[in-house]
Amino acid sequence: MNISTISQLNLDKELETIANKVLGDQRINAAEGVLLYEKAPLGLLGLLADHVRKQKNGDDTFFIRNMHIEPTNICIHHCRFCSYSARQTGNAWESTPDEMLDIVRKLENNIQELHIVGGVHPTKDVTYYGELIKEVKKIRPDIFVKAYTAIELDFMISKSGMSLEDGLSYLKACGLDGLPGGGAEIFDEDIRKQICEDKATATEWLHIHEVAHNTGIPTNATILYGHIENYAHRIDHLNRLRELQDKTHGFNAFIPLKFKNQNNELSNLEEASVIEDLKNYAVSRIYLDNFRHIKAYWPMMGKNIAQLSLSFGVDDLDGTINDSTKIYSLAGSDEQNPTMTASEMAEMITLAGRKPIERDGWYKPVTN
């Protein structure tokens, strides 16, 4: 697709201008981002997002052999969208360090990444979680440990009496390789007050990631969409991420996370449609011009929609998971026992006309 092709689509002048900017590899502004959400046909969004994807990654599409460890569902916070915490389920549980390390001992040698995320436990500080990483690295010094959301870090480091800089440096010395992107939800302060009032603010979330980047710890970023936010809120969220990425270049990937409406306090809300899901992937790919990767988290979206998202700017399908997370299963995901083999992931990517690249936590290709 090129500029002459765009002129043949009979778009209104505003959309044609935006489309030509994207095809010319020019940055669009916030107002133009909102306009894409509001007025652009889905087909146009797919074409523009696909252009950006190809510019950044060609047809390479990434996946990883990974496992999740969820230390506990006990949490001090009261997020209205959560279906996972002990407060919501009425069933509190907490894994011991030995139980978690036993999982690590049983991992296959080709598992590349360990993802550790759970509730914000009221009595556990940064030393507890740092020691856990140290022990993980004794068992598997080669594995990429991606652990602890900014929300978890905000509490555990403060509880230890450390500064944020010292706490993150300590965790890095323990073996922390990267941060997940959870806890971002929506940055708009008014919306945040309505859905997760008692957790770290948007400013705090962004600051934690900035300090992580400056400490040499790469991170991911997320958005929770499809609840009470509007398009302007989504673009504001993307814009704050884009501004931080301009400053630090520390984000690896952006992962849109869809609100699921089962077993939580927002169950009265309808979930976003598949059309809205694809639109969100595409606009995210177009707007976040300084992010290399857009990830579709298939345990949330389901395998079929994740595969379809590859035509709307996505170049990463996360990993094999091996039925090691229940966060979205409890919220009503179709994938109640999320697991795929590496071969299945590669086939899904190939059938979508893309080139499967098995990666490590640093996005370097691996061979097994």
C-alpha cells in the first residue's frame, strides 16, 4: 500500500491525511489517534497497522517457551475489575518458597522465561521476593526472570524502607531481568479512581518503570480496555507511554489487555467486541511508533482472535504458558486451561502467513 493507493479509497480528508502520515512514517498526534478510533474503517486500520509492523519486524512473529508462577492471591488492593484476589474469590492461597522453587526444579531445560506475578501480600517485603529470585537463579541461572508489577514493587520496596532506586537495584542484583507491564490499567486519574482507587497512581506506575529503565531493567507496558473508559482515555494512556519511551527507550512490548466481565464488581458491563479488540491492536500499533513489539496475550483473547490480530499490527503471541496462570481463566476467558506447545505456536503463526521466531526474554532468536 502506498500514498497513491490511499487516494483511491475515497476517505474523508482528515483520515486521508492521517493515513498518509502513517505511510510516510510520520508520528500522529493525540487528536489524530482519537479520530482513527472514531472514524477509521477496520480495514484501513489493519492496512496501516500492518505497514508499521512490516517496517519494524518484517514478517517475523515472536513467541517464547515460558511459565508463570503466581505466589499468592492475597492482596491489599480492591480493584473492581479483579476476578483473582482472595477478596473476590473467597479462597485465599499462598505458595511457600519451596513450593515455587519446586516448580522451577521441574521446568524443562528449554523454558526460556519465568513470569512471576501475584497479589500484593500485606506482610511480604522486597527481601522476601529478592531471595526468591536468588534461589530461582541458583536452579536455573540461564532463565529470564520477568517478575513483579509496578503495583507489587510500589508496596514491597516501600515496606522494606528502601528507596525505589535502591529496591530495584537490589532486585536486579538478585537476578531480576525484566518487569511485566501489569497494573497500568488506565492512566486517566478519574477513571482510575472508579476502578482501582487504592493502588499506585498512573504517575507512580510510570515513575517505577522509568527508574527500572534507568537501572538497566527492560519492561513491558499494558492497558486495560473495554470497561468505562473512552477513546480519548485510551489515547491519553498510549501518549504517556510514548512520551516515556522517547525518554528512556526501555519498553520491550505493549500488551493490550481486555476487560473480562465474569466474577468481579464490573460484571454488569458488556465486554468489548472482537471488532473493538482488533481496532485497539491496530491503533496501538500505529500510535506507539517507538515500541518495537505489540503483543497479543492469547490466554486472554483466545487462540483464534490472537491469530487474527497478526493482521492488525501484532508481532508477538507471548508463549506456551503450560496452564500456569489462572488470572484470566477466573475472569471468564475461553482459554480455561491455557497451554500450547512451541510447535502449535509456530504452526498458528505460519498459517497466518507470518514467520515464527522462537525468542528468549531479550527478543533474541533461540534454537532448541
